[in-house]
Amino acid sequence: MEIDFNPSQMQAPRINPTVKAPGATSDSTMSEAPAPQGMAELQRKLNELALTRPEKMAAARSVIADVKYPPNELLDGISHLLAIHLKE
């Protein structure tokens, strides 16, 4: 994605991705390339893998449950900054 911050500025010329460089291979040779061997086997093994590790999730839950957020030090720092700006 490209963001244009100055719409009144002239657009820089862009390279057309459909234009082939001299000596490039034709589309017919690229589309006829055979699929990699064993792709179905690889996909089957990937589908069998668990997306999360239960032992790591249990450890994370116990750590998250014990944490007090936000910590008192952070709240104290924010309150001191607010007090300094209110005095000014």
C-alpha cells in the first residue's frame, strides 16, 4: 500500500509489473512448471500440527493471573508527572 501525503505533487512514474524485460521467459513456460513433489504430504503434516502448545499456554496463564497490571510504580510515575504539569 502506498500513502500519498501530498496529492498536489506530481506522481512519479511507476514500473509496470506486466512489462517483460528483454530475454525474459514466456508465461507458458512458467505456468507449466510441475508442482513440487510431496506437497500433499507436507500439507497433511502441517494440518496435523497443533497451533498452540498446551504446556506453554498453561504456564502463560499462571504468570498472567499473578501479575498486577498496571504496576504501582507505573501509576506512581504517571501521578508524579501529572502533579508536575498541574503545578505549572
